[in-house]
Amino acid sequence: MFHKNIVNDFERAKFYFENMSAYLISPYELNVMLKKSMNSFQLIDVRDYEDYLDGHIEFAQHIPPHKIEENLSMLDKTKPTIVYCYNPSCKRAVHAALKLIEHKYPAVILDGGIETWEEFDFETVKTSASDK
């Protein structure tokens, strides 16, 4: 059951809904970007390593959320970083994006994660552990 104060906090709700998609990119938009220019952004997969190996979006780097800060030197601060996780309820991408933003790296999240990407029938690639 919803708490009455939250449901009736119209100003807070308006702010949230106006801004909730500002830092999300749709799978369709990402797919277009991948075809146009891979040099204009960075892509990070924050899922478990085994799941990354089993299938990830082409050109994605695997960096778990708890290792974002130690891998900042691998990222270009002048390009937006698109972060993705498993599905819409996975919060790893949120945690990773927050860490990037705290260090002044522009970041957005792939809306729906890899699950939604695959629902669009967009390609994923597999990597063997020896390829990485």
C-alpha cells in the first residue's frame, strides 16, 4: 500500500516524472548510435563477468560497479558513458552511473538493460575468457 504523504506529494512527483527519463537512453537510440559512430560514447556492462562473456552489446567494456573508480583512467571524461545492467529492476547501472557522475564523468543508463536490448532483437556478442 502506498503511503498517503508520498502519493499526495505532487511537486516531488512532478519533478521525478519530468526528470526520470532525462538520463536514460533507449535500446533503439543506442543501436542507432552504434551504427553511426562508436567513437562518440563509451559503453559499460556492469553485470557479472560470466554473464558478460555469455553475451553483451558489441564494444561494451566489462566493469563491475565496485570497480568503476579504480578504472576511471580507462574512460574518456569528454564522452558520455552508457551503462547497462540486466533488466529494468537492476540497480547496478544506477550505482555505477552515480560513481561516474561523482567523478564528473557524463553518464546515462540503457533503459531496460540487456533484457530489453534483447527483446528488441538487437545483437549481442559472446567473448571467451581468453579473449579478454
